[in-house]
Amino acid sequence: MTESLHIWITGAGTGIGASIAHALAGAHRVSLLGRNKESLDAVASVLPAKSWCVTVADVSDATAVSSAYVEAVKQQGPVDVLINNAGVGFFKPLVDMTFEEFDEQIDVNLRGAFLCAKSVLPSMLERRSGMIINVNSVASITAFEGGSAYGASKSGLLTMMRTLRNEVRTSGVKITDILLGATQTRMWSEESLNTHHKRMMQADDVADCIRTLVDGFYNPRTHIEEIILRPQHGDL
């Protein structure tokens, strides 16, 4: 087990983010970030005492992210690990996609990860120690019908983080991208969940993978750069 780390988790109020918090809080200090304080408080209520704090922000809002980061550091100390998990998806043909739906996916999935990384990187680089884990999607490397804007946001995230990895790899900061296949979350329609839930991964499967990555925080010899985590029977 690693020494206790401060782990800042975005999109921590539900689904994968909540599972990550549950998996890590026993051994580490976690800061939970999301837009809905009630959901975040519900996740925190079952975590070990004094191992967590709640930070409320829309990850696409630069001022809100900066304030949440300051509060997390104030309560739990410098951030050792950022987990960019917040994400949204609207799945329909491009011709039917509204301007607002397109913008929200780019703002949350890409801009949000940029803003959170910008918050933690100066301290990580100064300490020559840190890790950023991005919960991405196989949509970043595969064209799925109905996923034009979502795929664009995730492809942008993958390219941004691949570039950042090369910029900071000699500075003691690790960047890992997890490309997820079908996982049972609220992002899927009820119809899809009812039809395909037996084939889908669970949020706890993703959390287990991330816990293994965090366990390698102090290993100076290895850097797991990218992981593709798919259901046993492949994409839907």
C-alpha cells in the first residue's frame, strides 16, 4: 500500500467518480468535485471520517475550478493525484446535434480537464511529483455513429494529454489515459442499459483499475501511459 496521497476526483457525485472515491478513501485523502453538493455529500457520508472534503464547481468554469482547487488544498494539502472523470455525452446524428449540446461536451470533457490540470500542475512540477489520470473513452480512437461531438471531445482530450505527457515526463509527473469501453452509467439510455447491462463493465471495475495505477505512484521506474479497458466481449 502506498503512503497516503491527496487525490482530487472530478465528477465524484455519481457513477464512476463515486466508485473511485469509495475505492481510494480508505488509504488516501480524497477531495470530491462536482456540480451537485447533495450528491457529493451523499458519497462523502459513507467515507471514513477526516479522509475527504467536498468541492463544488462546474469544471468548465475557470473561476469555480480555481476556487475549488484552493479549498481542496486548504483542507487536504497539495494535490498528489488528479482524476479527470467528469464527463457528459449526447448521442445523436450530427445533423440533429444542437449548438448547446455540442458546446457542453467540449466544455466539460475537454476544457474541464484542461482547467483542472492547469490548477494542479504548477505545484506538481515544483515538487517534481504528481499524477494525472484521465478517464477517457474508446470513442477517442473509434468512430461510433451518433458520437461525433462526444468522440471529438474525447479525441481532443487524448491528444492534449499525450502532448502533456511528453512535456512533463522528465519532471516527475505521470499522465495516464484510461480508454473505457461500455460501462454501466447514467450516460447510457434506459433502453441500452436494459438491453446490454450484462455485457457492460461496472463502475467498480474502473475504480479497481485506478486503484492499481495509484498504487504505482511512487515507482520511479514505470509510467503506465495508456490503458484500454473494454468489456470481455468487446464494444457494443
